[in-house]
Amino acid sequence: MSIRTELPARQGPRPRTGPAIPHQQLSQIAPVELQDELWRRMTTLEGVVTGPSGISFPDTRALHLRPAPNSPEIERFLIGSEFAHLHGPADGSLHLCLPHDVVAEVERQGWGELHPIARDGKRPATLLMLFGPRDTNELKIVWKLVQVSHHFARDSQLPSRRGMPS
């Protein structure tokens, strides 16, 4: 059964992104004030501590689930207890894990793309890049998707289909 997230289509052309690692957003960079507001919201998620990313650039801010899962499922985490990270100001995109049907809708509606290592089959197709928000309306959508990622990481008992929080 598929859960509809009812994402609107992202307006305008897709941003340019790097085709390989490091996977970066190269155009349509989110304004720094929106990046900061998104990060402020991300730090309020329950059971999360902030810190550096275990797999990205030094200016990347990451969310780590606490308590850390004993054996984190690779489809729900980037590395260890890290389930999402926000790239630095020159990029503004995020990497995170989402349930399969949400990933499909994110791609279909133009909000993000699979990470190259997920496209190559080296990681589950739950790992993707969300494009940085260009305005406050996009911020609302990106924030809701971060919340879905948080729920997906927090409860390994959840099915891989999770709707958007209200």
C-alpha cells in the first residue's frame, strides 16, 4: 500500500547537481537565511543531537539519532546514527533517507534525486538529495520531508511507507 504525501510539483527547472561524489547542488542555491531557518527547525527534532557529518564536508551539519540504534538499518541512515545532513552555505541541499514511496514522489515532483551511490545500487534507493529551499513555501515542503526522514530513522518498526506529518 502506498501512502500519498501530496507533494506539489517544484516550480521551475531542476538545479544542476554533481553527477558523482561529492554529490552537490551546483545551482539554485538556497538563500543562507532559509538554510539557517531549516537548520534551526532540524535541531528541534526529538531525540536528535547535532554534530559534524561522518561522510561529508567539514561545513556540513548533521543530525544524529540518540540513543543511537544498536545496529542501524542501512536504508534508514547515512552512516552510524546520522540520518540527515545539511550541506554548507555554498550548496544548501540535504542528504537524507526516506521511505521508498516518498523517494518516488520526491523525484516525480522535482524536489530531489537519488544519491549517485544509490543509483549505482551500492546503497538502498532510500538515500537521496533534497534540493535546498529557494523560498519560504519550499522551506515548508523540505521541512516536512526532514520530519518524515526523522520518523523513518526513529522507528525501525515502521513500514517503509510513511506519510508526511501534519
